[in-house]
Amino acid sequence: MEKTDSFSIPVAMALLGYMVASWRLLLLGLFNMSLTIVASFAVMVFLVEEIKIGHPDSTCPQLMQGLALSLSIDYTLFICRRFKDELDALKLSADKHDIESCHSWSI
């Protein structure tokens, strides 16, 4: 499992960085992934120690981490890419508006 994680996580981060094309949005995604993993393990510790549901299976933490990482990467990709596209469209619209306003002043 560790060999797979050591290969797949950097590749997924590189693809995410390429698709998002912004290091700030990539940092936001990394923060989101970290927070998701910490929160999910905190809930699991609370359930095991305070509610006393019993000890989980040994594969449970690996599945939790894999699911948290995959969902975080997926949602970060969709949300940040859409946000970046909207910013680009807004910038293009503002540039077009500036050109049109300069044209009207020149007439």
C-alpha cells in the first residue's frame, strides 16, 4: 500500500496542479485534503474511545484515508477548475468592456 501511495499521490497532485493552473488554488486543495483526513480520524477516535463502539478493523484507517484523498482531489479539481474558468471569463469580459469603453471615447 505504501508503494502505491508514494507513486499515486504525487501523480495526482501534479495532475491537479496542471488542471487548476494556480498554486494558490492547489494550496487550498492541499489544505482541504489535510483537514478532511484529520477530521475523519478525529471522528473515528471519538467513536472508538468515547462512544465505545469497539475497535475498527485494521483496514479501516487505510480505507478512510484513501476515500478522503480521492474525494478531496475530485472535488478540489471540479470546484477550483470551475472557479478558475469563471475568473478567466470575468477577466476576458472586463478586458472586452475596457476596449469597448475606449472605442466609445474615441468616437
